[in-house]
Amino acid sequence: MSKQSLERGVGKKVALKGMIKRLHEGESPEKIKEEFKELIKDTTPTEISQIEEELIKEGMPREEIHRLCDVHLAVFKESVEKEKTLAPPGHPIHILMEEHKILLQFADELKNITADIKGAGGFDAVGEQMNHIKHIAEHLKESESHYVREENVLFPYLEKHGITQPPAMMWMEHDKIRGIKKEIYKLVDAHKDMGFQDFAEQLGEMAISLADMLSNHFFKENNILFPTALKVISETEWKDVRHQFDELGYCCFTPEQAKVAVEKAEAPTSEPVTEGVVSFETGTLSKVEIEAVLNTLPVDISFVDKEDTVRYFSQTKERIFPRAKAVIGRKVQQCHPQKSIHVVNQILDDFKHGRREVAGFWLQLKGRFIHIRYFPVRDKNGQYLGCLEVTQDITDIRKLEGEKRLL
């Protein structure tokens, strides 16, 4: 980078920081908008993202950066007259943008319906509209898949390329969207216990909030986040992103034409095998880590191979049923009393022949409620490898009510 480019970047960063400070102190975004427009006229979305990254690293709160995003959005809305097609059908960005369009339609429909029913006399007069509202609510629930794909696939790929703050801010907005949708679901579910006018008024406010939030959020993603992603994520990586999108699944309303098949990513070049490390499809763990993870699980597990031989059991701190290493290599039938062997054999035979995918039992033991489940273990081709026994004390789990979202 030349000295001149470096100085220009530093100057822009100082100017942006000053704008954010003025916004924090209460200055109108409208006053800053023209100044911001002049500053970024020769600046790409990626450069803006990088400047935001630097400001965060220097200690500026993410919420303050978010104030500037709204000014950025206002400028873009003035300059972008027509939404461009950023990527072809089948590309993850194309899929996300098509879902954006449909979600905005749902939000607009909800806003229009709630405006129409405000003058009605009661629920009896708006039966058809209520059915439509419920239909929209179900599709809004389905939209969670959209945000999950962004948060669990797209955002991590951006972070790998050093773009960390824009995804973090978009995730903040996702949670705000979730909050609005949750309020809508509550209203729709409880409408029979409410006065009609109260329902119509509250739903109308929520519908406007959702429509505004989605409009602003999607605009930021379409015009800032997605162009940045297309610039930094490689073609090979996009194929892998699409494969992971497919694994996570789509919304019921995701257009089929948007999901046209794309070439699968080539398998990455194998990394040198490190002694004591086991490579899985979803990561690598050392032998020490694997054993520690298995022993830390809040369940006791035992594995019996396809020949009905006991091969492994975890050693959790407080096992529900005692296990001794002497059982390793023993036939599982020998580990049960004679009176229950026929049950064991029936379960294993069902697993081996694909007649059953789980067998469950529960019992009271020393005042605790114990849940025992058996699962067939199969390879990717469906071949039976053995049986997994999972035992869990669910006494305290059964008592849980409501929600606990914070530590």
C-alpha cells in the first residue's frame, strides 16, 4: 500500500469516527448524510467494512458503529435506484436475496391486512383475514432457516477473511427481528383472549416494525454485506457454502429456481496427519480431547459392536449404572439377567434389520428419574455398525419451565 493510500485511509477513518461521535452526541443523521456521501463516493463497501473493523479494534462499541450503518443505508437508498442481480441462480447469495424479496412481501401483506381490519367490528368479521395472518406467521417461523444459514455458514466464511464486525452487527439485527416476530406469534396465539381493537392495534404496530426492520436490514445485506462477501470469498469456497446451505435446509417458500444444482466443491487437499489426532468430516480432535469430551457428556454411553460385543463405555463423574473394564470384549447378552435377554435380542435384531431406530425405557432409581435409550449406529451407507446405549438422569430436566436465556 502506498503512503498516499495509507494516509487517505487514516483520514477517512478519523472522519468516520468524528461522524459517529456527533451521532452519539445527538446530531441529526440528515446533517451528516451529505458529508458521509462525499466521504465514501470513491470507497467500496469492503473498504468501509475494514474501517469499521479497525474502529471496533480501537475500542469503539459496536452499537456506535451501528449508528453509522443507518446513515450509510440512507445514502445507499438514494443512490441505488434498482436492485442489481449480484449472483446467478444456485449461488448462495442469489438464494438469500430471493428469500429477502419473499419475506418483504409477507411483511408488506401483514402490514396491509392489519391496516384493513382495524375498522372491523370483531374477530367474527375478519375470519378470512385471520387465516391469512396465521399463514403469514407460519411462514415467518419458517424464515428462521434463512438466518441460521447466514449465521452458521456465510458469517463464518466472512470472518475467515477478516470481515468480523459487519456479520456481528447483522446478527444483532437478526435477534431484533426474532424479537419482533416472537411478539407477533404471541399476539396471534392469544388473540381469542384479547379485545379485538387491542389485538388489531398491537399487531398493526408490530407489523410496521417488522416491515421497517426487514426493509432496512435486507438493504444493508444486499448492498453492503453481500458485495463484500462476493469480493473476499473464493469460487471454491462458495461451492462449499452452497453444500452447507443444502445440509441445513431451506424455507418452505424458498423458490426452487433459486436452488438450481451447482457443482459440488472439490475435496480439500488432505493436511498432513498429526500423530494422536483424529480427523472427522466436521473437524479434528486429539485422542485426549475425544476421551475428555465423551466423559464430559451429561449422559452415560456404552457401545456394542455389530457382533454384539461390548467395545466401549464412557467414564462420567457419576455413572448411573456401574461399569467395570472387565465387560469390554464380553457379549452384551451376558451383561443382562436371563429374564431380559429376549428383550435385548429383539431390540438388536430390529436394529440390524432396520425395523426400529430407537428403543426407550425409563425407571425410578433412588428417587431419581432415569431415561435409557438405545440407538442403532450406522455408517453413511446405512450399514449397521452396532448399538449405542445412552442413559441420562432427567429428574431436574423434567422440572424446567419457562426460559433461561442468560447465564
